[in-house]
Amino acid sequence: MTSEEKRLIADCRVMIIGASDFIDNVKAELYRSGFRSINIVSGNDVHMEIGPVDMVAEYAGEACTHVKGNAAIPIIYPFDFVDGAGAIVVMPGDDNELHGNANARLWAAEYMAGYCAFWNMEGCDWLQSNLPAIREGKTSEAAQRTAAHICARIAANIAVGREVKHFPRFYLCNNLE
């Protein structure tokens, strides 16, 4: 990473919205990636005004109602899928199908599993196998750490201007060891 990329990451302002244990994982990963301006907000403290930030990382275990419709900034939605993790990025101008979704985690898991099955993508069978656990609301600390890592990598790429996959595309990974 160049010194200019490190400066861009350090100058980028990120807001993390969501559950407290997951926020701690995301904050640690963002900090390790070089972010210094990290604003933490828990679910009930969030208002529709997101303030002066460059991107939002919203844990999709929450109700995903904080940023209205088409956002003017990138939003990263990381997901805990028990034996792995995923993330969906919504860029400015993208339709935000997660907005207002009462169970965005389940919606995303079913969407990603269906996409993988339709396109015969290898290495995604674990997600299909975990759908019953996701429907039951089970979570995994390892999956939360994996999702936090994915989120920080995406945020760093956005901060330095690299191309990232965004909705309808997504990121999906087994738990990191």
C-alpha cells in the first residue's frame, strides 16, 4: 500500500451502525486497516441524518432503516452467516433493497444462496446448509469476525478509489481460521 493510499484511508470518515459486539469487531478491523475517523452509533441512537461521513458500515442484523433509499455515500452491509460471512455494498445511485427490510440477514442469505445455485458457483454449499440456522437467528463469533474483516477490506478499497463489487453482486467467504 502506498503512502498516499494510507493517507486516504486515514482521512476517510466511517460510521458504524449496529449491534455492540459486532461494532467492536468492525472497529478493530477498520483501525487495523488504517482508518482513524470512526464514528460508532448503536441502533436506537441513529437518526436519519448520518452526518459528515464518507461511508457507512451497517450491521444488517439491525433493521436497516437508518439510511433512506438511494444513499449519497457507499453503505457496506456485513452479514454473519454462522459458518461464514458475506457483505453487500450499496453505492450511490444503486437501489437499496435492504432498506427497511425487517430481516435483511435472512433476505441476503437467501439471495446469495439462490444466486450461487443459479450460476453453479463452487464453494457456496455451506451457505445453503446454514439457511435453517440463519432462519432460527443463530449467530457465530467467528462469522462476525470474518464479516468485520470483509467489511474493513471493502472500506479500504472504497477509500482509495478501487473498484468494488456492489449490489446485485456481493462478497461471500467461509469463516477465517
